Amino acid sequence: MTRKYDFKTIESRWQDHWTALRLFSAGRRPHLPKFYALVMFPYPSGTLHVGHGRNYIIGDALARYKMMKGFDVLTPMGWDAFGLPAENAAIEAARREGQAIHPRDYTLGNVRVMKTQIGAWGVGYDWEREIASCHPGYYKWTQWLFLKLLENKLAYKKQAPVNWCPGCQTVLANEQVEEDGTCDRCSTAVVPKNLEQWYFRITRYAERLLDDLDKLEDWPERVLTMQEAWIGRSEGAEIVFRVTGTEETLKVFTTRADTLFGVTFVVVAPEHPIVAKLAARLPEGDRTRVSDFVSRCRAQKSIQRTAAGDKEGVSLGATVTHPLSGEQVALWTADYALMDFGTGAVMGVPAHDQRDFLFARKYGFPVKIVIQPQGAPLDAATMDRAFEEGGVQVRSGEFDALPNDFGRSKITAALAAKDAGGPVVTFRLRDWLISRQRYWGAPIPIVNCPNCGAVPVPEEDLPVLLPHAADFRPRGQSPLAAVTEWVNTRCPRCEDPARRETDTMDTFVDSAWYFLRYISPRSTDRIYDTEQVNHWLPVDQYIGGAEHATKHLIYSRFITKFLYDIEFADFEEPFAKLFAQGLICADAHKCPEHGWVPAAEVAEGRHSCGQTVMTELHKMSKSKRNGVGPEELIAEYGADTVRLYTLFIGPPERDAIWNTKDIIGAHRFLYRVWETVQEALPRLSPPGAGTAEGLPEEIRAVRRKVHQTIRKVTEEIEGGFKFNTAVAAVMEMVNELKRVTAWEAGGGALREACETLVLLLAPFVPHMAEELWEHLGHTGTIFERPWPAFDPAVAAEEEIEVPVQVNGKVRSRVRVPAGATDEEVRAAAMRDGKVQEALAGRVPLKVIVVPRRMVNFVIPGP
């Protein structure tokens, strides 16, 4: 009588066993090579759904596989607990439930739930290393990092136009503004606002961040491309124009110095300091016109100002002097010039830049051609668009007749000789704005003193504890400003009354170094144990979404390079390999009255309120309310079934559509595996008995399939986490096992097949694998057993099946030895009865043999 597959009892038992064994505690097998497998830690801003599970299950399968491959595996977990996601979720929960919920209580409550959910999936971590970025023992060292950056002149405060989210009531870094100009958290339209803010000087590292992308050979190409574009290296020239009649100068960056002699106007951003200075000299009416224009532009988003279409500008009543020709050129302010792009000043070359061409035609600026193409010359009077291609320099003084590419370098050199510019390299990357006007974050360790200015808090006084605030709702300035007993303090330098900095740090500062803290998470006297960090890092395999390419992944690289520079690490890149998993998608339903509603409230296209819903496919998310919780699925089918379906749903790097109805297929397969092993148990040879010689062909074929499957599964895991095709290979192997009827002569082969089946499935369905391994007569955890090795000799095909075509149509199939020559294959095909019938006595005109693939007889028509 076979034992029943009681997945609830089995899964509970083995989860308890792994905990007691401390299976996931790194350092248990220090004699083995290390492997640091890391999954991006989550925001505890809600509970988990099966879309989150894909990330954790992939990471867990990898960790278990590496254990079996003979590595000492470090696989920790923690919580990205500070920041807008958690605080916004607490505010929304309070609004929904009608009572105040403090972010700390809400966050820690979610941590408890999420930790239970992760355990229910059978996902294991080294929980002894658990961290939470909101814990004072963690953010003490986030503050220490701030002080070190400040000490090295990489942290500074300045007033500048910033991205302001009215919904979140805080500033956003450039990386947190979507392409459409909305907040990446709440989708509110972002507006510009002038504020004094703290920045990290990440631009100092732009060149290294870009150059070292070449070292990241095992990162997805799309992530590297995104980072390269975000850093945005441009080689060009800086050109200095003097504002006529003043001591002021304007610096312009351009990649087209060859068009310098075609400049007929210069525009500056409305936010440029020169605008206010020059406007003050204008008559009142003109001054008002400039002021109104500036106000209108400030209210617009950058994406609107730079989008294709009509551009606007106003004269500043001034001119600038051309640095080489000495000509006077009109100076205006225009909406398409931006302070955070280039220098905030743009030289207008209408003949050779389409945007400048449209602006010139609108406002009557001359169009001066300085690059002529080969063939028909351009005529400024009849041009209907700018000529932006290459050609020969004209009307460019001593540079006439030069090819424009050569002219570009010559003109740049001439500027340098006159101290009016020269060659420069610029980057699109901007300094990292880290100030947030929100409560739930790490306090910035600065005291603002009337006498001493901004004074860093001494290291020995860290952490600057975040006080408990009863009212933490956003109000346009940090809620901490209202906690007077916390704000009011003494200056560390002169001891006079002073005020603490009330902004908190961007949550991305917390996550820019968390992977280092896992190494010594309880250290109180240093950020981490450097010797241990240098042992475990870089992370061997990092797993997370590509949406972090221009945020977390760039910030982490910057902080790691900084720590290398101050000799706190002997590596410059934090993550050796990166795998970006695809998203899990599901139908989302939107009610005209209630917004996004869960599927449980929708029937036959209508919400429970009676309104017709709009149904669209979206990634699973809390905001779209289309997440599928794992609890009910695990209760009905078991964690192993949910894991298997998650891994089998499609290529892991691609998005996939979740369909709960399809999970039954994975469940049936596991029952099939269970029954296969249980039925085999009475016929197995003892463990270690080996396989006999002279096995029947039926059993030799099974052994061949077993070893082919070992090779296939291993290659698919090692070659990009192709778990879906690895599982498919195991399914084929089970089908082969079920077809065998004569196992009496092959008990050793049957044991080999069953043990291999269980070992191969272990990373994917660990609970069942542990149970069946025990049933097979073994003790100890399966994850300390070696991964099976395939034997090439056994895996080699003895015979292969070759399709036979006549005039391109398959007429039969013949079996031939795997090493048969073309002539032997041709002869075997010719002897086949069905082929002879199709040939009908006709002599083939040609016989085509494609080795191991097919034979095709070409015969004359009837």
C-alpha cells in the first residue's frame, strides 16, 4: 500500500526541519567555496502576492541548487522599511480604517505577515542576518555614510529648482520622475519648485560608472543600455559668450562646434540667474513680460518644455559677443532651454538645428548656412527645414572648405587658444537629490547653527533617532519641524542653541548599501566587518526587477565605489551577476464609480455596485488590486505546487500571465511524481547497489533519458535560470519512466531513475523532494547531497529516428544507429516498406541526407 501525498503535513514537517537544522545559515560549511545569492529586499508596504513570489522562488531554487553543487551559500533577507511606500501605505490604511496607524506599527505588522508568507512558500533565508532599514542599528550607519560623503565633499546643500510631487508632498530625484512627468509612486503630475536641498555628488563618479559597465559581463543588456543612456556621456565643446556691456559670461555646451559661425541668437533657461539680472534693467512693461514668461515656464514640466512643437521665448534686451567673429548676437530666454540640461544656455543655429530653425522662423532671426552638402547648395531663403547632416564648412572664416567633422575639432581648438572655451565631456547624470520632506525616513545628521552653519553630528552621537510623531501627515515641509523637543538642540561645535535638519533621507540611500550590512548585521562599532565583506562580496547573483536600472542599481554602484575609495572594500562593483525577472500580470478591473476593484467583486463584467467595469491586463500590484494572494492556493494545492507553477509559467526573464485555473496541471504532475516513486519502492535495489550490466533495451532507454535529463536540467539552470524548460525536461523523464513495464531486471536502474528524479526536482519542490528522499531510504537533508552528474556514455543515443520524405512529404520514419554514415542511413530508408510503396519502382533523381535530421528522395512526377 502506497503512502498518501499529504502535502500539508509534509510541508509543515520539512519547514520545521530546515529551521532546526539551520539549513540556510551561511558558514555551516566554511570549507566550501562561497556563493552569495541575493534577492532584492522588499518594501513592507503591504502583503505579498504571487507576483512577488516569482522573485523569491527563483532565488530560493537557485540557493538550493548551489547548496547541492557544493557551495557555502549566503542567502539573507531584510526589509526596505523606510520611505514613501511604507508611509503612504500607512496613511492610506488609516484613511481606509478610520483610525491613525503609525508608519512604524504598520511597517512592522507587514513584516510579520510577509515573513510568514515567505515561509509558507518554502522559501528559506538566513534569518539570523535579518535587517530592517528603519531600525536604529541600521540607520545609524546610513547616517554614518552621509557623514563620510560630507567629509569627502560628496554631500552638499544648495537651493535649486526641484521636482515637487503635490501628492506625496515631497521632492523627488530625477530618477523618480516618470517619462510622462509624473511621480513614480503616486502618478501625480510633478511640478518644479525652488527649495534648499541636500545632494550627493554622484556626478563625480559619472565617468567610472559608465566605463565600468564593461566589467558587468553578466548583466542583462537592456539594464546596461538603460544605465548608459541615463549617465549619458557627450563629447563636445564649451563655448563662452560675453554678455555685451557687462562682466557676465554665458557658457554653452554643444556637440556641434562646427556650426558656431551659424549662431544668430542665444537663449537661456527662464530659471538662469542672468535672466533676473538683465530683466531688472528693462523698462517696466518689458520687465513684466519677462517675469510673466518665467512664471509660466516654471509652472510647466520639463517634458512639456522640450517636447516637439511650438516653442516660445522673450527678448532680454541684450546681446552677447560671438567668441570668434566678434559679432553681436541677440540674447533671449526660451522655454526649451533647461537649467538641468547642459549649462542652461543654448546657442541658436537655425540652419543646422530643426528646433532652432522653427524658433528663428517664428521670431524672425536670420538663418545663416555654414555647412553645405555635396551637390546642390542650400538657400536660406527657401529652406523649409534645418540641414543637420555633414558637409563642408562655408562662411566660417579661416575654417572654410574644411569637412565639417574636421572643422569641429579645429574650431574647438581655436576657442581654447582664445580662452573662450574648448573641448569638454558632459554627462546627462545629475547629482542625487536625497532630501525628503517626509517623516518616515532616516534623519539627516546635521545641526543648523546660526553661528556655525550646517554642522555634522559627531559620529559618537549617532544614531540621530527618529522621534515618535503623532502627526506624520505630509504638509509641504517635514513633519519633524513640528516636533520642537527634537528639533531644538545644541550646536556640537559652539554649544549655542541650534536646530536639527528636519528633512529625512531618500529611501534609496538605505537600499544603496544593505547588501553589505547582511555580512555583519549586529555590528555596533563599525558599518560592517571589512574582512568578511571582502570574502562574501561581490554578490555572486543578484535577482530583481529591471525597473531599478536607473535608481537602486546606479546608487548601489556609486556607494560601493565610494567605499572602495575610502578603503572600506576591495571591490568596486557590488553585483557580479544580475538577473532581472519578468513581471507576473493579471486582469485588473476598473469601476467608473469605485476605481480599481478586486476580481472577487466582479461578475460577468460588472462590479458588485452594478457598474460595468473596464478590464485590462496589468502587472500585479496593490494599486490595481489585481494581486493574487498565495495563502488560499497553498492551502488548497500546497506550496510545492505553487512553486512549480510559478517556475513553469514561462521564461523567467519575460512577463507572464497568471491564471489560477492552470495551477491544477502542476498539482497533477506532483501527484504523478509521488505515485511513480511510491509504485517503484518495492522493486528497488538497496541504496548504493549500482546498475547491472546487460540491461534490456527498454531499461537502457530509460537510463539514457535519465542522464539526458540531468544534462538538460543542469544546462538550463546554469544557462539563464530557464526553470520552465528544466521542469519540462523532468516531465518528459517521468513520462518515460511510466512507460516501462519490465523493471524486474533493472532494480538498480530504477533506483537510479527515482533518486535522480527526486534530486532534480529538489530545488523546485523541496518539501516533496525531502519526503521522497527519505522514502528512498536516505537520512539527512537532500540539500547536502551532491547534484547528480550525467554520464556522456550513458546519455548518448544508441539509435536515432530519422524522418523519410519523398518529394518533401514525410512517408515514414526509420531507426538507425546513432553513428550511422549517410550511406547507411540512405540504405535503411530505401529498405523501408512505406518508402518503397511511395517510390513505386521509380529511380530517385536525387537523395538528400541531412545528418541525424532527415532523408528526402526526389523522384520524377507520375
